Amino acid sequence: MAKHNELGKAGEEAAVSYLLKHGYTIRHQNWRKGHLELDIIAAKDDTLIVVEVKTRSNDYFAKPEDAVTIKKIKHIVRAADTYIRLFQLDNPVRFDIITVIGTGNDFKIVHLEEAFHAPIF
């Protein structure tokens, strides 16, 4: 596995641990349906939380959350809509970003709740 893929996997595991520690239930991790993919689908207080995880070894050049572009947001929302329809859910939905910066087990985690809202297509 390429080094950046290993870092991404470690970052997602750190994000899952963070969410569990803060009272979230993890419904799915790396959920896929065709070309659609969601990093983490969690739940808390009857709200479905779709979490995009961005992992970087450092933030010298840009903040990890800046990688969540309008195009990426549309893709996440489309995947979330598919997930909600597939599992026939009727819960409020929130879109979060978790940034994970560092290497190994020394990560700085920032949880951006309601990082974006579903755009109107």
C-alpha cells in the first residue's frame, strides 16, 4: 500500500476513534455504492452525520478542509442521498469534516461540525 494510502487509512481510524470517544455511533465506514463513497456515516441524538475525513502529514501549504471543494461537496451529497434512500432513513442530516494532521499515532484532530450544507441542484 502506498504511503499516502496508509496515512489516509490511519487518519480515518483516528477519526472513528475520536467520534466513538465523543458519543457517536458508527453506522458505516468507507461505504460504497457504485462510484459513490462516504468516509464515515455516524449517528448521534437521532441525527445522521456524514463525515468527510481529510488527513495530511502537515498543514504547511494548505488546510486539509480546503480540499473539500464544491465538486466534492456535490459528490458527498449525492452519495448521502443514495445512502438515505437505500436505508430508508428519515433523520435530520448533518455534514461534518474531520481533519487529521500528523503521522503515526501523533495526530491533531479537528472536528468541523456542520462544515457545509447540501447545495440545491
